[in-house]
Amino acid sequence: MKKIFLAAAITITSLVGLSAPSLAASTTVVVKRVDHHRPMARPMHRTNDCYVETVKHRDHGRVVVHKTRVCR
């Protein structure tokens, strides 16, 4: 009876040992990079949403006007 159990244990371990490399060959690892800012095939057409901002302030009693262009 001991010989049958020993033979069965050897058979099972040899089957597991031989089947593991064949299973490893079919395993595939997929790494996918998620990039939300993908480059576009052509550049985007942007409209100029610009305006001139006028700021007035006093400097030593004089009124100074600064005009700056602001684009969004």
C-alpha cells in the first residue's frame, strides 16, 4: 500500500513539474500606459480670445495708465 501512495505522489509531482513550464509560455504580461494628453495628429486651431486690460494708478501725484494684452 505504501508503494502505491509513493508511486502516485511521484507521478503527481512529475506531472506538476512538467506542466508548469508549458503553462508559463502561454502567460502574457500587458502593460498599458494611460496618457490623457496624447499628441494630436495636427495642431488644434485656436482662436485669439484676447482683450486689452487698462489699469490706472497714481504714482507721486501723477496718473499712470498701464495697458496690457490678456489672452485666454
